[in-house]
Amino acid sequence: ALLANSGKYRKIRDYARILYNKDNKGVCQATGYTEHVEVCHIIALSKFSDTAPIEIMNDARNILLLSPNAHWELDHGLLTLADISQEIEK
């Protein structure tokens, strides 16, 4: 199921990468890491209806740039949005 969803959301994720992560030169908003960052959707794409506009899913308020480790930690509850907000405010 995970692989099927990966294909289902590929266009949306690719579009988000183009918008927010030009040439993968961003900065992780949780750690400041600059070598590699990923586009992370705060509200998971699977939570949107199949008819939700791509512009809504990829709205800047739903996007974070995170290192792969921080992205995984957020997805698995080891990092919170509050943690990331505190880092951004520094």
C-alpha cells in the first residue's frame, strides 16, 4: 500500500520540490542542516480528498524543509511542530 500511495502522490511531491526546494539547496528548518533537505507536508497528502487542488496541498503553510532524519522523526512522533517552531524562532 505504501508504494501505491507513493506513486499516487508523486506528482504532488514533485511539484512541491520544484516550488520549495530548488536544486535541493534548502536548509532544514529543524536542524539547520544544509547538505540535503526534503519537502515535508505538515498535513499528510493522504489526509486530503482526491479532489483537493494541488495548490492547497502544497501551500507554503503546509510545507517544511527538513533533513531526512528530521522528516522521519516528525513522521514518527519523535519531533514535534512545536520543536521546529522553536528552532525557526532562534
